[in-house]
Amino acid sequence: MKWKGTLVLGAAALAAVLGCSKEAQLYLGGPPGAEARQALSNSSVVMMIGGSAAIGARAEDAVGNVTGAAVAIASCNSSIATVTAGSADETWTSTATINGVAMGVTCLTASSGGFSDSIGVTVGPAGVAIVGPDTVLSGTLGQYSTTYVDGSGADITGTVPLTWSSSNTARLVVGETTGEAQGQSPGSVLVQAYAPGGANSNKSVLVIPGVFAGTLSSPSGTPGELITVTRAAGAPPFDEDVAVKVGAASGWVELVEPFQGRSNKIQFSVPATGSTAAQTLAFTNLGPGQVAQNGSFTPSQATQDIYSPGNVDDYTGAVDWDAAKSPEGHIYLVDATGSDHFFKVSAGASPRTVTVTVDWDDGSDVDILWTDEGYNAYVGNFDGASSAKPEVSTVTIPANTTWLLIIEMYSAADSFTNIRITLQ
């Protein structure tokens, strides 16, 4: 019946629904016909233990006229909810008070003249407490349940439908009706439970990274070096938003042989950590579940990248770009000294047009310059010596010619980390 509503009451609230309901009796002309149905003031009632709710009922004919017959209102289970009969008012020919006695789900019936109607009645606890793990490993499941108390604080048994939620679904996803939790990104989160009638509770939970069980091409490496990571069998795949940190420092990430945005392997550039001690190797955003896992990695140098030892302001140590580039066409630098880096870029039998893009995390500016192979004169167009970020330069190298690509640090006082050079 479209005009029915759901009544929800707390333990201290004695409903005055009847006094507030002034719905006019239906009258379609002439005397009412034979009784055809029952009508109740609410489609359901939800309350706490100790709470009470008023309900109204009436008998109607086939077109909605009130017959005036008295309606018997009864509880389907008086151990959960009892019914105390009331008097008629101008809208309802019969009224009653429903009293929540014990936690549970039952119903209430209204009957007369061989016809009946019913509504659901749910009596919730006065208080709930969440039971379950304080920590959940990212990528694994945790199960939460509740205990219940009545208005006096005494423990009670029974079950009622609960509604579960998480304060941060990026960290922990909780089944709305099951209380089953899936750990995702690390951090603190609240697991929340709501019982019928209004009682609710929350529990602080810490999501911690899982253990990385895959393999590394090397357990240590120099900043700027690419390390290949292979996932373990059954582990979440690597996808396009995967992130890698060594200690507190982030590295650039490349998917290896990606398929539909996912891969069994990645490569990450070793960042500058400032230490050669073993560091936590942290992977986040793994797979569709955004899982986090931790391993270990040891930087072999604290700050200088793999191009720095023999390639600091010395063009004679220039590295051949095409031999050093990653599968995605990048070279990664880490520089905390302000030194320039040199790379050889060669054209074959035909002129070669290339666009170089340099991006970085810290520091004021990085420039792109071009000279001839002997470092005697500038060549190209110098559009890579600006204050832009990222810095971009496009040049055409003549056939059978090698030029020097210079990545110039604008200020030696700046700290530049995680520099990515792309040549297309």
C-alpha cells in the first residue's frame, strides 16, 4: 500500500504516531461495501530493545472505504515484541503499542472478517561492539562480527541484519552485509557497523603491506639503474598505476611487455635514498585490488646515478643513448651535485629528427643543450634551454652525424632527483 511508511524508534522514544497522523478517512459515496482488506499505518517497524511504537489498523472495502470493523492486532512472536491494544481514533478503527522485548526479527498481524495483513518488526540491540582483527594484511581478507547489549548493558544473544561500511574504501573494503574486509592500501581506517534501531560502533583497523614474494633482477643497484621485478605466481599483476618506493624515495616505473594495461613484470629506476643501508622496497596499487606489498632492496650508492662516476662534466664519457635507453625509450638520472650529463645521439644514413623531454621531481630547472660530437660548438635550435617544466627540445641530426645531448643542471646548489629523459 503506497501510503505505508517505515517507523524507526530508539530505546527512549515512545512513539506518538497516532497523535501525529491525521490522514482523512476515504469516502467514495454511499455506505462502505463488504470488507476486502486490512490497512496498517506502517509497512515496517524498527526499534531498539525497550523501545515502543504505536501502530494503527483498519478494515477497508474493495475501493478503500473504511468499514468500521474492529481489527485484531497481534505479534507473531511475543518473545521478541509484544502488543498492547489501544483505542480507536478518527483515522484508525484499532490501535496498539508494540514493545521491543528481545533482539530479533518478527512480524505483526492485523486481522478481521477473514482478512489479514502483516508488517515486519525488527528489534535491535541497545549497543553493539565490533569483534575482529586490529590489523589486516593488504591483499588478504579479515572477518568482522559484533556482540550486543541491552539497555542495561547486559550481553544478549540473537541476530539482526547489520549494515557494515569502511571509512576509507581505498584502504579497506568491507562487505555491506557480511562484515568481510579486503585489505588494500596501507594506513588506518575505521570499520563501522550499524544495527537496526540506531545502535552503532566503529573499530580502528590498521592495513599493513603484504610480503612481496616475487623476484628482482638484482637485490641491489645504483641510482638510475633499472631493476626488473617479476611477480610471484598467483600474486596481483602489475598495472599502469603501480608505484615503487625504496625507503622514502620514489622510482620511475615501466611495464615490461604490457597486455591490456597489465604485466607480469615491471622495471623501476633506483632512486637516491641518501644511504647504502638496506631499505624497504614498497609496491603499491598492485592489481585491481590496489594491493600493497613490501620487500627489501639495498642501494649500492647513496646519491650518484650510474652515469655520474665517469660522466660528470666530462663529454668524453658520453654514453650512447640508443644503447643505454630503456625499453620505453627513457634514461633515468639522479643528481644531487649539479653536474651535467652527456649522451651521444647518432643519425644513420638519413637525417634523424628527435624530440627530447626531460621531467624531474625537485630542483629549479634542468636544460637541454646540443653540441657537435667534439663539444666544439652548439648545434640544433636551443629550444631546450628555458625555464619550462618539463623541458622539451626537437632537433634534426644530419645523416651520418653524431651530436652530444647535454642534460644541464641549472644550479649546482639544487638537488635534482628522479630525472626522466625521453627521446622519441
